[in-house]
Amino acid sequence: MQSFGSALLNPLDFMLEKGLSSQRLVVKGEKIAALGRDTPIDDALIEHELAELQDQQNQHGLDLLRGMLAELEHPELGGGIILLILRYASEIMNRAIMFDVRGSQLVGLGQFGLTGQNASADELVRKLCLRIDSGSVFGQALKDKVVVRSALRDTVAEKSLKEFLNGTPDGSFLGPLVSDGKVIALLYGDNYPSNQPIRAASAFEVFLSQAGLAMEQALHGAVSG
């Protein structure tokens, strides 16, 4: 049983024909807590509130994307693009690590959200080195040059990352930064410990593609200058 205020809820009550949704659980739980368990709950009202909530989340995601894209317009950013990617990711994920791609290895560049480390998380991340296995989610993201959403598997690299993370998520987000047709960096992110879906992830994918173009322009400008 789950408690919302003074109302006790049977989880089976929420297994509706449309599927189990964490947002639906919260919205319906709030209604039951406010109106009482014996009061019938109108599913149409719940759907309306869920739609409004989704609209708010979508608008927030678009506003965030616009703001971050505006910051990409400054050609002097250069290496600051990596920091901008991490800052954007921190708005939609609980933790992330940015990796530099060096041949068949991933080397840690920066992070946010890592906890439970005995030493500085930034220092430990910079010492982190993972060998890219062809059958890993890392290998898939680098080979296909697209975002991969997947649970971490049991390859050597992924087991090493699980140990480093000090808490294994249900799912993960791997976003490659592609510049001049090559993956030059890879962002790993997740929503541990809540394990909620990453909101506005599609908008973040758009930003990553634009960040790759901005990196190209910055690098070409440095060479021509």
C-alpha cells in the first residue's frame, strides 16, 4: 500500500488499461488524497491534468533549448562548448559524465551529480578510462553516431562504469558529440536514483547536433586565424 496524505492506495488500482504511468500515479494519488478514497475519480480529469503537465514540460524543454542555442552563437566558446553541454544536461538529468573519445578509449573530462565518492568526483572522473567494447552501448553510440537510450549491459567497460557510479540506473542516455563526421566526445547520463524518464531528451539531442556544428566552426576559426 502507498500513502498520499491520509489516504491509503492499493497499487493495483492504478494498473489501468492505458498502462502504468508514474505521473498518473502522482496525479491520481493527489486527487484521492484531496477528495477521499470513496469519491469516484474521473479519468478524463486526470487525462486533462496530465496533458497540461506535459504541455508545461514541453514548453520548459523548448525554452531551455532556445536559451542554450543562443549561447552557442558565440564563436569564442571553443572548449567551453563541453561545459555548456554539461550545464544543459544538469537541467534534465540527475548525473552525467562527459568523455573524451581517444581512439578505442573513453577518458573522463567532467561530471555532475556523482555522490558517494571518497575523493573529489572531478579528479576521479579525469582518471577514469574505459576501453570501448564493440558490443557495448558505448560502441553502439560511437559506431552509429546517434543517441542511444539503454540500460547498461555486462561488457567489461559497462561493468567498470557501474562500479564507478556507485549506483546502477534502470536506463541511461549516451549522446555523441559529432564534429567533422567524427565522434569527439560522448556524454553519459542517467536519472539515478529516481530512475524517472529523462524529460526533454529530444530537445537535448537537437542541442548536441548543433553543439557539434559549433565545435567545427570554433576549430576551423582557430586554424584559419
